[in-house]
Amino acid sequence: MAMKENGHKNGYRVIGTRPIRPDGVDKVTGRAVFGADLHLPGLLYGKVLRSPHAHARILSIDTSAAEALPGVKAVITAADLPQVADKVKSLGESVGNLRYMSENTLAREKALYHGHPIAAVAAENIHVAEEAVNLIEVEYEPLPVVLDGREAMQPGAPILIQGLRTDELGKLGSEPTNVAAHIQHKRGDVEAGFAEADVIIEREFRTETVHQGYIEPQNGVALWNDDGHIHIWCSTQGAFAVRSQISDLLRAPISQVTVTPLEIGGAFGGKINVYLEPLAALLSRKAGHRPVKMTMTRAEVLKASGPTSGSWIRVRMGAKKDGRITAAQAELVYEAGGFPGSPVGAGAGVILAPYRLDNLQIDGYDVLVNRPKASAYRAPGGTNAAYAAEAVADELAEALGMDPIDFRLINAVKEGDRRADGPMLPRIGYIETLQAIKNHPHYRQPLEGPHRGRGVAVGFWFNWGGKSSVSASVNEDGTVNLVEGSTDIGGSRASIAMQLAETLGIAAEDVHPQVVGTDLVGYNDVTGGSRTTYGTGYAVHALGVKLNEIMRELAADLWDVDVEEVRVEGGVFSAGDRSITFKELVAQGSDTPITASAATHPKDAGPAFAVHCVDVEVDPETGKVTILRYTAAQDVGTAIHPSYVEGQIQGAVAQGVGWGLNEEYIYDEEGHLLNASLLDYRMPTAPDLPMIDAVLVEEAPTPGHPFGVRGVGEVSIIPPPAALANAIHRATGVRMTALPMSPSRVMKAMIEH
Amino acid sequence: MAMKENGHKNGYRVIGTRPIRPDGVDKVTGRAVFGADLHLPGLLYGKVLRSPHAHARILSIDTSAAEALPGVKAVITAADLPQVADKVKSLGESVGNLRYMSENTLAREKALYHGHPIAAVAAENIHVAEEAVNLIEVEYEPLPVVLDGREAMQPGAPILIQGLRTDELGKLGSEPTNVAAHIQHKRGDVEAGFAEADVIIEREFRTETVHQGYIEPQNGVALWNDDGHIHIWCSTQGAFAVRSQISDLLRAPISQVTVTPLEIGGAFGGKINVYLEPLAALLSRKAGHRPVKMTMTRAEVLKASGPTSGSWIRVRMGAKKDGRITAAQAELVYEAGGFPGSPVGAGAGVILAPYRLDNLQIDGYDVLVNRPKASAYRAPGGTNAAYAAEAVADELAEALGMDPIDFRLINAVKEGDRRADGPMLPRIGYIETLQAIKNHPHYRQPLEGPHRGRGVAVGFWFNWGGKSSVSASVNEDGTVNLVEGSTDIGGSRASIAMQLAETLGIAAEDVHPQVVGTDLVGYNDVTGGSRTTYGTGYAVHALGVKLNEIMRELAADLWDVDVEEVRVEGGVFSAGDRSITFKELVAQGSDTPITASAATHPKDAGPAFAVHCVDVEVDPETGKVTILRYTAAQDVGTAIHPSYVEGQIQGAVAQGVGWGLNEEYIYDEEGHLLNASLLDYRMPTAPDLPMIDAVLVEEAPTPGHPFGVRGVGEVSIIPPPAALANAIHRATGVRMTALPMSPSRVMKAMIEH
């Protein structure tokens, strides 16, 4: 890290410091308004009736008894949803076919998973709504269930969507299938490459469906007003994405939909698609334009929001004795759930991305099964993929007698290389991140003791730029009010405000950010893809430049000089021997209010790399894996607010650890989810985790971004399961080829070993 | 009115039409959120203890019993208000000395009027708060009371503010005085002018204190948050004015104050100054940062908000036989209430403004009396002034045997003339407005029948431009979201949105305006001075021009031509033989969100003139005046939304009629307000008024404004009392020289006549 004048790295005054987050006090005191806190006059409460079957034809729905219950104001079924065409929409990270989105909102002809919404009720209170839901009579014809992706690909497997026709390579086929997509990346001659190899390792892996596990369940309040305008208040990663979905699903003009994002208690990709919002809106209209609030229980969240795919992955890698990989091949089968849209595309992009390869083939399959429709989860599809590839890479290094970091250094991609999925890499800090672990005291200190092992693994993530709009106005006291549309999940109010403060040369505390809804700011893409600090930071820099231009004109007027003579640097305006700070200049007064807006769409967000090292101890009596030490190095470009970057890395590791060691959806043979509670769906708690040491590698600021920001929110969820598997191997001699590596499974593997 | 293509006047497509107001449905259905509708978690209720004396020294305040009452959370007195310096602040229309503003908020050493706030309480509910207020023990030393402005100017009168020192011409004097200011306008040689005159009329007039009479009482909710940030929600004409006052009164940085304006149920100038908001904030902080709601009762509104001044006015005018005025002189004594700040300055500017004068002298006095501190009321100070001058002008015309409209036409100011108070007049439509009445069927049809009379009078008002900031973003469907900071009292959401729609060439309904608070938009001056449709309209035009520039670039990209080749007119972009509408161009998609902001400060709002004609019948048995017909012509520049312009004129006339015929503050000798209810303070109701015919004179669009807008909200309150007095004279032979011209007073005058 280059240190310049005034003690701040790279000469920054604000970037790299750790101010208090603007929303901190309200979050700590409980003042912050989340969806469940919202109360409107005349509020009704909604409840969803969900399918008890994982796969069933809906023969009839009788809502009469529910409608007759006193206190019930409206009952809806799919018949209340407009019929929509097969319009494919891109919603930031998530791509959805509109008809599928509609049918996932309310099942029309078939229930495709346990918990699939069938009908919904609005009533004077939640108790009446719950009672009414039980009075709806649905006649089902249960159908055979398929839960496993590879089984669903077999001829004769139960078909979920009869209309789905896809051939081997994702084109329109002639027969019904559960394979919604097949993507492929090929380069060079794989078999020739393997022929050159001195060592070849091939393994198959299985991972289970896992959930994001955000604290705050899905919720939404809707008012379909008398004037036809639909108002939505909800917990979302993107108010504009909700607006677009509501507009499409309910066939309402964009201009007749207003979405106001409330505070958000975690999301991790799971709060991009709508679930309750369209139901609440329909209920509101049917209930005489009264507002309707809906909130999921935890069981509903687990059963019927969007977890990420379980998967089956085969990886084959070959290398020469010098460590150079000669060929690599991967096959990924991702379970999409009841409707198309697993993150297999991203998985296929991630799986071999850290390696410089002349010969490769990657095949990915998006396969329907009777599970909830997958949605995004932090670096969607990346963790399963890397789990497979990094275990094989580890085994390969071991077979070659090489240090696993050195093995990755030999094969590491760098600027100018082509990624496995095609694009050319810009300046990245992957090699520096590998070296950060190699030189870290953790890695340099040998691990001693029985049943202990150290594992390393690496991860790659694409990152994203996206569209952002912002506006700002300067107060008379020289502070700045900033209006942004990026919902703040992980501290982005601070990280965006800091970039504006840096651009203007004022203190972080002098920028007051406000996150607003769709009526009050220009279009913003979702907070996702690690884009917000990067992309909305890009926008506030443009905004700051505009404000500085206005300020230069003020200075020129003040000094009666030509505006071209006025220079600005670090918040100081100068011309000749005169100079004045931003705040002093504001204090001089402006005849016209100082305000500006900016909208940007940077295309080339720098991709991110992470290198993790973990020490574990495996209890030989129980198979329980205890994490002794965890160090996560990440290529972060420039850390705007280092505490939040560290927090992102620590949070991602915690989720990766849960995915690796304990979390899984458990179904019975009929497709009933058996562990739909946080007692049975076992996420890591504080005692399960050591302090996670986050190493911020800032050697490679992202080219093209004014401050070199690189998205940091996702990549560190990718290495943990692989790093843990590799550590468990060192500790026990066992290679775990399925997640989660829970005590019973580890015990079983040790016994079988 | 010039008619151009497509049938709209001046070629406008949107301007001049009458679309439904955007807030209409919510106002009609009760969905709109006013201050009294606001509920926050943990809300406390505040109540004010008010002085029972009109003038008294406060010897001691004992709050212990109130504090001990269960449910009471905080009690405050002036000791809780920061001591503030004598900083003079300009708040749009209203100018206030900060120390006086503080002492009007909570009396420090003396109570200066009946109802002056002494202390305030916050409690769990309003009943406990009311009970607690009664438990506060205040020891007063009653002082002699002065209620009349001219009496207060006499030597030996009770002095309200010992520190006030002003000499004859408003400079610092040596002796305590109640005369806070003396302003003077002089031109030519008045005595020489009168010497030339063939006829001279001199009369004295008295007008009483009157109130704006808005439906919605003052209210405010405040939260002084744990992080030091003060949030205010209130009914106000200007969120930024509230922010500034809160910042000054409570010594909080501007950046630590957020003001959110709620819907506003009338204001007319009375909702610029704060009353409850600072008390609620102080109570919130003292009560452990819980939000506090305060609402005035109607009695509190009448006793202790800001009515407009009672006054004494002497006018002397002389004219030649040909009708030409040779000299005019006016003396105005305005009652400021307990603190300086009557609208005498404006009254002095208005009183002779319609007349071209070579010789004039105007003297205005701002005088303290034991009444509530005056604040702005629709064309503040203008109505009293015109009442006096227009009655004298009428008498002069009568004495000369001239038609009163012809008399005004002979003496009318026009473009290039200097106003009585100095400034040069730009293009105005005064003569056209006089002619509109002269040629109107109402004026051309003789009035017949006993006890009937017709009166005319004219009025002038300054109008104002002011600062406005706006921002907007274009939705994917080609509609536009507009963010503005001008609170909408009389339909300005519509009139501003229409100007943006006109600029962009889209439909009025395609612009969706939102009024927001101080954090979400740049600085905006208050909605007052008839400035909003003019000034914020000016800003949205600038905004539309910016958006059109972005759209031109999009069109240039689309057609691969240079941006200079793209022209735009009426929402159609063209280059060569290609053309595309705004909406079509948006539908082509934009890589970057389309958003812009603008801030403007137009200086020369065109002044407004009104000419009114009224027919009355006076009941010889009771003195009751019945209005038979009322026609109000007004110089409106360009009527953006004619229905709202007509509504402004009709509302102004209604208020002027109330002022003229019935409204007055009635005090006993000790300064107790005797009629603090709407039963006893007699405002006109529907049966008191005929349909008021509003004639929109659009011959003189305001120069410098892109659409020629002229402020329309105020001037028509000025002529009614004079027009009525002149009509009563024709009906009865009596010249009424005091307002209100209530039945008992008219009866008394008829008997004495």
C-alpha cells in the first residue's frame, strides 16, 4: 500500500478511514424501519395457502368458505393474476421467464414444490387470515416427484413443465424435458491435453440445496390505490427490480408503480425476486384498496423463497510434473427447482477461472426438480463449483508433491489471460493475493497436533458494474445531502458517501446519504453482484465532479476570474495565489442552490479473487470439525471503508463454512422439506467460528474506476467448503466429496476410509 | 389570446388545459397524510401553557407538580431554549430577529400577549398533557396593556420591549419605544402637487386584526434522535424555512435537521414561522428521544399564531379636473403584535402602486402592541392599504364626476413607469385588466333597485421569484418522475408538472410530481409570495431543457448523426427527414439512466394587478351587506391551469370579503381575546358568497419567464374591502372608514349619516 502525504494511503483523505455508519444509531436503537414495522391506516394482513405436495396437479380450488369467514376481505388464486406471455426479463443477476415468474407467484395448473403458493387471503388480522387459509379447499392429483438433478435428466423421469423443450445444447428440442439449459465452454483439445499430463485426477461431487439464511423474512406491504397507482413497501435488494416485476406480473404501467425500499435485514441475493408483493397488491385491490401487509414465517422462507441449487459436479484435471495444468474438464448439473434458472452459468464460469488453461471443456446443465425455484445466493453457483475444482486441484498438487499455493501460483491467470469462460482479464490482484497467504504468519507457521489439518482454496467472482443514478444538494453549512437508490445491505451508505466526500474534499460525516424509492431517484440496478460500492461509487464520483464544476464557477465569480483559471484538488479551489476550501466557498453564499444529479453505467467491474487458508481439528469420536484458525485474503482493489470490507469477507466465510459443514435441505422421498426451521436447518453460530482474519490485498486497484474499487461482497463465500475439505483431508486422510461435511458424514467417511 | 395550431392558445399543448390534479384522489378519499394523521412508535403528545395575561412580567415558574404527574415525560420552559443572539434572518416573506423569534416561541421574561407560550409538556397522551399544563404554577406581575398602534406610539404608553430603541426614521434611538421601524418613500414635491389639485380628499381609516383562517391548525411532530439528528414533520409552506428556524432557535447545525412537509390544509402565509416545532423537538430530547406530536386547538391558532396587523391609515390625494392625480400622501401605522415585524413595508409599497405619481410621500410605522406577533397573510399588508387608498380614489373620482374605472385608466401605471416605492415596472397587464372590467357585461349592465350599489377597486402585488431546486428521472415507459421541494397548497403539483410536460412535449399525466423534504431535494424557498408556479415552474423548464439535451444525444446516437444536427420541438426530435417522439426515443432504450436536476433563482417576477367590481344590497333594517354579484379580473400572465388560477382568485376574494365585512379580533380592555373560536370569529361561509366570476387577463405574459407565468395567488385579496366600501357608499351614501363593515357598524353609520 503506497503511503503518501498526510498519512493516508494513496493520498486519500476519506477513503481507507473507518467512520461510523450513518444508519448505525437507528439500527442499534431499533428506530430503523423494517417492513414488519410499517403500519398504515386500515391495514389488512395477508396469508398464503401453500401446496402440501411437491408435485401435484391442481384440480379445483374452492375459496367460498374462506370468503364467508367474518373479517376476511379478499381471497385470490392464480385466476386473479393476469395471464402473461413468455417474456424473458433480465433483472440484474436474475433472469426469469415472465410466465414462470407468474406461476411461481401463484401456481396455476400444477404445484411444483412443497410450499408452492396456491392462494392468498387478506383479513382484518393475521389470525383470521390464517384461519381462512385453512378453509380453502384444494383438490390435488399428486404426481411422481423428482428431487435429484441427475435423476431428473434421465429418460422417463417425471416431467415438471410439459411445455419445456430443450435439446442437448439448450436449443428448442422436440420432447418434454427437465433440462432447461445446457451451456458449454470449450478451448483447445482436451484429450490431447490430458495425454500430455503426468498426473490426472477425476472426482465427482455432490452438494445440497442451501439457503441464504437472512435474519429478516420476506415481507411486503402493498396499496393498490383508488387512482390505480400501486404502492409497494418491502425488503428488497432493488426497488426498481421490484417495480419492474410488479409491472410485468400485474400488467400495470411502470409509471403506476411506486416501490419504497425499507431497511433490509440481510438478503444475499434472495431479495431480488418478488414473492409476497404481487399477492399483497392483488389482495389490496380486491379488498377495496386497503393496504395489505404480508410476512413470511421462517418455515415459509425456507420452503418457498429462493435458496441456491444443490448440484452434482464432475471435475477432471491433468498436470505435468512441473505443476503446469495441461487440461481440465468439468460437468455441472445444477438443480433449478420447479422453474428454470439455476446459477449453473455462473458456476461454469467460476469453476476453472483461476487457472490458465489451453485445453478445457465445461458443460453446465440447468435442471428442474421438485424443489423451490433457486434464486441468487452470494456469488451464485460459485461455491459448489469451486468446492469441486479446488478439491481436485488440491489432490493434484498433493500427487505432484507441491505446495498447494505454489501449484496455484504456477497456473494462476493474470492480466491479459483469457478466462476459462472467454473474456480477457484486466489488471487483477490474484497473484498478490496468493502471495499474501503464502507470506502470512498463519501459513508460515506449521500446524501441529493430531487430527489437525490445513487446507487452502481459491475463488474467482465476476463482479458487476450496472446502472446507478444519484443526486445531491449542498446545504448552507457546506454539508451535502446525497440521494441514492441503492438499498444498503452491507454498509453501502457509508462506502458511497465516503467516495462523494473524497471527490469533494470534505469529511465523510459531512455527506448525509438517503436511500429512496423509485419515485425519488433515477433508475438503479439491484444491490447485488458486488456492484454497489463499485457502481454507485462510480456515480457519486461523477456527481462530485459536477458539483465541483459548479463550485469552480462560484470561485471564479468570487475572485472575478475566468472559470478556466480555477483549479480544484482535495476540496481546495485555487486560482493564482488565492485559495478557498469547499466549505468556505459555500459559506460565501450562492445565488442559486447548488444541486446536481448523475447517472452512470460502468461496464468493466474488475473481477475478484480470494485465497483462503483454514486449520481444522476433526474429532475422531464424532466427526465434528472444529475450525482452529481462518485467514481469508482477498483482492479488494481499494478498500473504501476497511471495516465493512473485512465484514463482507468475514460474513462470506461464515456462510461458506455453514454451507461446507452443516447446512442442507433435507427432503423425504415425497419431496416434503423436513427441516424448515433454524433449529433443524443448522447455520453456524458464534461458537462455531473463530475470529476470521481478513487480509485486504490492495495492490491492484480496478482500472477504470476513479478510486480503483473492486466488488468485495461475494468472492469469499467461494473457497470455504473446498478449503475445509482440503483441511479435513490433511487431518484425516479422507477426501470428502459431498457437502455438507457434517459430523455424521465425516464419521461415516472416516470409518469407510 | 393568440390561438395557434392544434387549437391551444399560444401553441401550447399542455399549458392552458385543465388536467386532474395528481393529489386529487388521495385528498378526496382521505388517504393524504396530514400532520394529525402521522403516528410514530412511542409517540408522546405535547401541550403548551399559555399566558392568561396580555402583558405581564414572569416572576417564577414552578413545574414540579407537572413533572410529578404520572405519564408526564418532559416539561420545558424558556430556560430549555438556547440563548440566541440578535441575528436578523430573512425567511422568504418574513423577516425576523432571532431573539424575538425565540421569545415568541417561549416567553423568557415577559408575556407580551394573551396566549403567549410560557411552558410546554410532553406526556403519554394528550389528556395527561393537558392536566399537567394546569399544574404548572406561574407567578405573574401584570403590566399595563396597549392594544392600539397609535396609542402605543404616544409618549407614556406601556413599553413592550425595553431594549427596543428606534428613532423617527428607524435608526437606533436613545429612548425605549414601541415603534420598531419607520419606512418612507418620497418623490417630487407633495405640497406643490396638492397646490395644483382641483380636488383634494383626505380620510383616515381603521382596520382590525384578522386571521388567515386556514382549516388545518398548526401541528408538528418532532424526533430529536439519539444521534443528535432532529427530524420534523409538519404542515408548512416551506420545509427549508422550518429547517433554518429550527437550526437557529435550537442551535443545531443545518445538516442535523431534517424537515419533511406533510400535506397542508391551508396556510395563506401563516405557516412560514414555526410555533410548535421547536417545542416538540425540545420535549423530544428531554423525554429520552421519543417523538412528540403537538397540535393547536382553534383557540390557540387564533390567540397565538400569526394573524395580520390591524392598522390605522391616513390617505390624502389631490387631482385636477381632468382626473390626473397631482399628489398623494399616505401614513400607515401597522400593529406588529408583541414583537416587531408587521407587513407595513409591503403596505407602503402597495398603497399607491397603481397610480402614476410625480409627487408622493408615504410613511409607514411598525408598532408593538399586546397582540400576537403578526405574520404573513396573503399579500401581507396590501389589503388594509388598498382599502384606504381605493376608498379615497373612489371619492375623488366621484367628486370629479368621473367613472371610477376611467379615473384609474387616466392614472394607471404602465411599463417603464416607476412604482410609488421606487422600482421600474416591466411589461404589466394593468390597463388590460381595467379594460376587462370596463368591457365586462357585469360593468356594462346598470345596477337597479333600492339600497343597491356597485363598487370597484384595484390592487397591486409585488410577486416574487425565489430559489427552486428540482430533479427528475425518465421511466422506461417514457413517463417522468419529478421531485420538487415546493409544498403544494393550491395545486402547484399540477401547475409545475404541466410546465415540465410542456417543455418535454409529453402529456401532463405523464409527469408524476412528488413533494419531498429537505434531505431529498436542493434548497427551495417557501411557497409564498405567489412564487411557486412562477419560480418552480422556471426551474422545471430549465430541468426539461437539460433532459431534452440528454434526449438529443440519444437521438444522435440512434441515427449516428452529430448531436448538433438534432432539433427538438414540442417533444419531437428530428434530424434531416428522420423524427421521433420523446416516448418513442425512450422506448429505444438508454445505456445510462436518464436523470437531471436544476436549480434556478429568477429575480424579476412580474407584479400582479387586480380590478374588482362588486354589487351589493344593504339591508336598511339591519345593516347587513349582501353581495349580489362579484367579478374579479386579474392580470395573470399565462394561466397554466386555468381552474386553479380561477380558484386562487375566488379564494382570495372570499378572504377579502370576510376581512371587509365581518372578521375581526375582539379584545377586552385587559387584552383578552374574546372571540377565539370560529363561531365568534366570523368567516364567510358558502351562503355568504355568490359565485365569483374570475376573469383571467392573459394579454401580458411575464417577460423573462419561459411561459410568461405571473404569480396569481395573492393580489385578489387586496381589492375586496375597498370595492365593498365603495359599493356600500353607492347603496347608502355612507363612506365606511373602518373594517369590518359588519351589520352593526353599517347600521350605526347609516343612523349617524
